[in-house]
Amino acid sequence: MAEIVTVEDPEDPRLHDYTDLTDVELRRRREPAEGLFIAEGEKVIRRAGEAGYAMRSMLLSAKWVEPMRDVIDALTVPVYVVDPELAERVTGYHVHRGALASMRRKPLPAAADLLRGARRVVVMEAVNDHTNIGAIFRSAAALGMDAVLLSPDCADPLYRRSVKVSMGAVFSVPHARLEQWPGSLAAVTEAGFDLLALTPDAGARSLDEAAPHRRDRVALMLGAEGDGLSRRALAAADEPVRIPMSHGVDSLNVGAAAAVAFYAVTAGRPRD
């Protein structure tokens, strides 16, 4: 059974996993190196556990002990109970959801292993905004995409903001990092995928015309907000595709565009 410990000192070394959560650069370095990520909020913590991530510890305000009692009773790791002011001093922000958990990362699968069992894949290039990463993963999970492949410079899907925005959907869709960019894209096409590059270019075929839902295996490639896909990524694709726009709008936010495109890719596909 978990040990419930009341902590009153913000400098207590047992709270190390939760320090300076708003320092993005620090956390981006620390978390992968230390093999952890932070889950925030009851739903996200539960989904992380259901997805098989082991917990290192939990940090709760007193009012969350009973709502999380079933989770606590199944743990063998410490549960630190702190008042909201101390939690804010440790983390750097007001923890309004009242519950945080430090989770152990799993080794990432190889891209080749994900491709082997997939038919509908997302490929992201240089998407480094954590909110966009979370939104894309949430849409990928909701609309039936099988896997996500990330270029080496994409943001971490397990960073706290990404996990929170996705509502834990980052745990539902397996992901891997491509080791070389754009060289590793060759492995996607060699695995039998049509690699479609989403672009606002008016010269690209519309998704309706390209009919990705009728193709056997499709990988949809998305670029970063603003810059879009690089020339090298576009050159590596089998075909550029676009979402038709009206009323003089030239493009959508990448998170919104992803949702529209995922529906086009998966429409009519049988759900498991």
C-alpha cells in the first residue's frame, strides 16, 4: 500500500520530480534524461495508469486524497500531500486540478515496428508547440489514426502541456521518433504507405480528389504552425494534398487542419 506523507517544506528533496514545472527548457532536458513525465489531473493520471505507465510518486492537495483513494490503494510508491500554496511554490504555478503524478517513461518503439501493423499514420515535421502536439494526438486518437511518427525536432508528446491538452490521448496512440530527417521517410514509403503532404498550396490536389480513405495504407505528413512543411519534406512525399478553403482564408491552425485531414483519411474505415 502507498505511503501517504504530508510535506510542509517546499525544499524537501522528495518533491524533486515536481520542481519548476513551468521552466520548459529545464523540463525538456530533465524529464527524458531522468525517465519521467508528469501527468496532471485525475483523468490523465488514471489514463496513464491504464496505459501501463508505472508511477514514481503522486503529489496531491488534501481534498484529492479521497477521490483518488482507489488509485492510492493500488500503489506501492509514496503519495505526497501538500497544501495548494506549497504546491505552487514547488511547481511554479497554481495546480488548480490538485493532482499530479510522476510517471515512468517506457522505451519508444522502433518506427518500423509501428509501420508494420498500421494502415493510417501521422508524420509530423518540426511541430514544436506542445499545445499543437497535444491537440493533434487527441484528434489522432478520436479519429482512428494508428500511429504517430515524429521528426527529431518535434516537441515531446509526454511533456505536461501536451499530455494535458490531449486529455491523455497521447497514451492511446503509439508514437516513435524517426532518427534521420527526411531520410527516414523512405522507410515509410518502402513499407507500402502513400505519403501525403498536407499543404495550403493551391496547386495541390484537394483531399476529396486524392481520396485517401480509399487507399490501402496512408501516411499523412504535417508541418509546424506558420512554416508548414519544409521543401525537403515536400520533395520526399508522394503527393501534396490540401484542405479547400473559403472566404479568403488561406489555412487553418495545424491542430484544426489535422482533425479535418484525419477524418478524410479514415472516413469509411471500419472501427475496432
